[in-house]
Amino acid sequence: MIKKNVQNLISWVHTSRIKNTNSVTIKKKVSYLKRNKRYKPFPFDKQEVTIKKFFPLSKSDKLYFDFFYSVNNIASPDYIPLGLYYSFIEPVLNNRLLTAAIKDKNFYQLFMKDIPAPKTIMRKINGIYYNEDFQQIVPDDEFISELNKNYDKLILKPSVESGAGKSIYLFQKKNNFLSDNNVKLSSVFFSSYKPDFIIQEFVNQHPYFKKFNPSSNNTIRIFTYRSVKNDCINVLHTLLRIGKEGSYLDHDNFGGVAISIKGNFHFNECSYTIDGDKKTIYNDISFKDEGKVPYISEIQNLAKQIAGKIFYARLLAMDFTIDENGKPLLLEINCWNNGVSQYQMNNGSLFNEFTLEILEYCKSVGKKKKILII
């Protein structure tokens, strides 16, 4: 009984923290829309929302409906508030304990050998340094000298939890040394950089995707769902994420935008910032005039192939880039804390035709897993 009460308390604290954080976030977003005279309350009196049939909605939950509706003018009954998604739906569908290793980019080469990815130069795993082939190395001055001699650009990312562009460095050769602004790639840097990481050769992006913002790696984000009914892998959303001018990061937290690529492989008419601002033209490029976006079918097939290898996470967000030769490359697999606002800003429903299936399953299985709704 004591163990059960402690588990319930931990779950309650975790859920409360998530919901409080999302409550503060959505209030700020709605306030921003009100200040810019773009706020429109969701028509709850005319539209019965799906999630309310399964879970109680708090005031902040309802604000998400207001926010998405104000941004895109889509009165979808299938919006999913972020507090409920992060605290309940995702934990039911994705087993964090059994998918933890998948968060580590260093292991893609081991269990995703047939999936193309950027060339790895060096990695740090559990505090130990290795080369591409997982042989232990020492990043001494001789090793650094070889990097400076052989590469013009290298990108370093934390191998786990690099979401929103945290602790990422783009080292570029200047005066025969690789550096990121005032940070020089050196043995001193390695000793001071605490997280485990992966260093990869910089990918020269395909001209089609590079044109939207030449300074950033503009990536394709695929959101997939493994059905609880038939175990089939389904692509729910496909986005192009474009970085802010001058930034090498594509994340909307740094001023970038995301735009949906529809089922016919054409863009939606507009992209969205993190605050819901619309942009129909980016870098003087009109999205509606772009025609068919190349390589999307190949990327979606790769995403399905990857999702088929991961049995303990039914919701996955995967990032891809296309190199200059038109080859799709896997950059990252996200198993939890997936940013789901951009899908709903762009397309309305988060889970599309699978909404009822997912909510019914989460309601039933969540009780058995002792995941609390507060």
C-alpha cells in the first residue's frame, strides 16, 4: 500500500508540473494573440470536442482550442491540449524506460544499420570517447590536428536531449582551425563539454531545400503512429522546418517556421512561427507557387521503416535532411516530449482519423498503468 501511494504521489507531482508549465505557456500565447487582435474563442457552443468525451478539460486545456482556432481558423473537434498529451497520452503510448536507448543518436548506427545518416567522426558515450566504429580514442592534440586538416565543417550535438537546439555547435574552419564563434575545437573544449555527444560531418543540403534559408539545415519532420488496433505504421504529419535567416538551426524556438506538406506532396499555403504568426512567403519564396516537394515519398518510407523497428513507442517524430545528391539522411528520432503544436497549427487535428482509436485506448490502458489525470 505504501509503495502504491508513493507511486501515485510521484505520478501526481510529475503530471502537475507538466500541466502547470503548459498552462503558463498557453496563457502567454493567447495573450500574444489578443495583443495583436487575432484572438478568436473556439466555438464550443457549436462544436463538441472529441477529447471531452474521455477526459475533463481544464481552463488551460480549452485555451489550446482557442489558440489553434485563432491561428488557423480550423474549428477542429480533434485538437489535443498539450497538457493532456504530455502528461497522459504520450506516456500511455510510449514506454519511456524501454525506448530510452533510442534517444541516443550514438546507437543509430548499431540498430539502424540500413538507414542512411550523416557520417560520424567521433562520439562520446557514458563519458568515454570513441571513433565512428566504436573504438576507444583519446581526443589529444594529434587527433584534433587531424580534424582540422581533414574537415571544413563539423557539427556537434548532445547525443541525448538535444531538442530545441540545446548545446549544439557548428565548427567551421577559420585560419586553419575549427571553431564556433569564440569556441575552438580542442582538447580543452572536450574536457569542459559535459554531455555525451556525437560529432558528424556537416551535410551540404540539396539546393531545393537550401533555397528556403541557406544558413540552416532545413529538415523534414515526420510524425508517425503505430496503430493499437492493427500495428500498422501511419504517417500523421509531414513538415518542413526552416531556420531563421543567419541561423544554422531550423527550430522555431530560434525564430524559424514550420509548414505542412500535404498528402499530394504540395505545401500548405502558409507556414507558422512558434507564436502562430503566418508567413505565406519566406525568403521571397511563395509556398503556394512551389509545386510538388521532392523526395517526400522516399522520406516517408524511411520513417515507416524506422518506426517498424521500434516496438515500445507508438508515436515517433523523426527528422531527416536531403544531401546535395538527393539522398535522404536520418538526423534524429524523438520518442517523447515531441513538440505537437506545429502539427495542429498547420493541419488542425493531431491524430486525424485515429483520434477516437487513440483516446479510447489511452482511457482504458491509462487506468491499468496508474497514469493519473488531474
